[in-house]
Amino acid sequence: MAKKRKSNPGKQGGLRPKDMTPGQRQFYRQWQDWKKISGVSGTAKNVARPTKSTTPASTTPGETPEQKAARERQEEKDRQFEEDVALAKTDLDMYFRNAFPDQADRDVLIGLVTGAIRNKTISMNSQTYVDQIWRVVEQTDQYKRRFPGLVARAQRSGNGQVPMTPDEYMRMENMFDAAMATYMIPAGVMDRREAIAKMVENDVTIDEMQARIDMAAEAATRDESFMKKFTEYQGMQPGHLIAFYLDPELTSEKIAKQQRVFEVGAMMDRYNFKGALSDAQRLEDLGLADTAVGTALDKAAARRRLMSGLGGKTTESTLIQGSATKGTEAAELASLEAQRAGRFNRSGGAAESQKGVSGLGQSRAT
């Protein structure tokens, strides 16, 4: 009776290597190699066999273990890079959404940026990643159409203008929209795109824009006299108030100066003077505080009689300016007051001289 053949863990189904198929022989050799490396010996009862691999040990003929390890590291690095680029596309689409609502524009920009990432012009791990993105984007037609003020500002950057980012530009747009809605400015009075572009070009900052809006808010609470002079001097309606304070052609200094003219004009109105623009501007030019303007108007109001009645007369302008200064108008008022006082003697009659009665029939406008 033939002896029963023992099962060999290194043989497939108890077959000898010469009886195995090519695939079985390959697995057998892999298993033998694994035993030598791991130092494990024994039978199938106490040794876990490796699972069958469908990938050859090396995919590159003649590749050394070191070369293989280096290649695998590079493949992993490339795979991770592609994942990062895919994430960057998603992030860029969200980031550009506010600035470029048109998807076609965003697709163009995303393509340019990811291309720059691939050719290493832009580094996603750099602290200046966002700045690098905008340096690529600002060369495009999409950017130039969207941010004309920044383009103009950059062209004049040699004049010492403060840099501004697209995010700050869009914040100014939001501030503008909020101000327009708050003050209900009539449609057609201002074009936001043109106004923002011009303000940015003229070096208006976010802080300055906020200061202008605050000035407008304060002006909107002024009394009737202030609004009366605003509409008279500016030729605008009260609803246009914010348009004046956000006028891109005006500097903050000019706005503050003009506001002071409104204030002086309003003070003249409260004294029941007509308060011509030229008079308000001259008083503003003197740099008088409210108390000094009030003193001058008190004096002018007390001399209002010089604008009517018998004898020489003066104009409101001369009356106001002469009461505020010591110049030509002041001398003219003093002369007119002396002339009127000399028309009558202490008893109330006509003053006499060696040449006859004086002060009658004389009228000299000054």
C-alpha cells in the first residue's frame, strides 16, 4: 500500500513545483521569499499565508529598491498635488464669486490660476498665495472691466497713492450701496460704477469714504436753514445730499469747506438775511468760528436800517462784510452812519453851517 503524501504548505493543493501552473509557481516563490525575510517556518497550520497579489513586485524592469521607493514617493506627491489643485479650483470659484458673478469669467480666471500653480508660478503653501493669485488675475480683461478704478490707480501709483485691494474696492461698493439706500437718492443722480472708479483713482480710502458718509448723516439732521442753503447753493434737492458728499471729483477738504459755507449761509438765514453764496464764501474764507460769525451778524442786524430809509443806503453784502471785517466795507459803513447822524442836530432839526443847511437833499450811495 502506497504511503500517503504529506501536504506541503509551499505547494498548491499538495502539488510539486513541476506539476504547478505558471501562476501557482509564481505564488509559491513569493511565499518562499516571504518566509525567508520574516524568519518564519512551519506548516500551513501555524503560518498565515500572504494573500495573492495581482501586481508584480516591481513595475519597472531593472528598478532597484531605492529607485522604486523614490518613484513611489514621487507618485504619492503628484497624487497629493492633484488633490490640492482640485480643492484650489473649488476654493477659487467661491473666492471669485462676489467679484466675478459671471461663471464664464470665473472659469477663465480659475484656469489661469491653476495653470500658474501647475507651472510653479504660484505656490499654494506661500504666505503670499492670495497676492500671487491677484498678480495673475490683474493682467486679464476680466479684472480691468471689473475694477477700472484700481487699474487707473495703479497707473498713477508713482504719485504716492495708497495701495488698495479688490476686497477693499468691493467694500467701498457695499458702503456706497448702503448709503444710497439709506438716503434714498433718486435714480440717475449717480452711477455707482463711475463714482467708485473715480474715487479710487483719486486716492479716496475706505476710511475717508466712511468719514464722508458720516458727514452726510450728520448734515441730514441739520435744521431747515441748512437744507435751504444746501439746495440754494448747490442747485440740488435734499434727496441729493449724499451725492454731494460722495462726489468723486471733490476732495474731503473741499467737501468740508463747502459744508462750512452751508453752515454760514444757514446762520445768515436765521437772521433773516438773504445770505448770498458769495457772502457765505467770504465769511468762510475768514475762518471765523460760529461765535465770531454770530457777533458779526448781530452787529449787521443792528445796522439793518442802513439798507433802507432816507439818505445813503448800503447793500446786504456790504452790511454783513463790513460788520465782520475792518476792511473797505467797514469804512464804508462807518461813513454812511456818520452821514446819517449828521443830517440832524441835537434838537432834531437840520444841521446848519456857514454855507447853509446841510444834510438835506443829499444822498450818496456808497
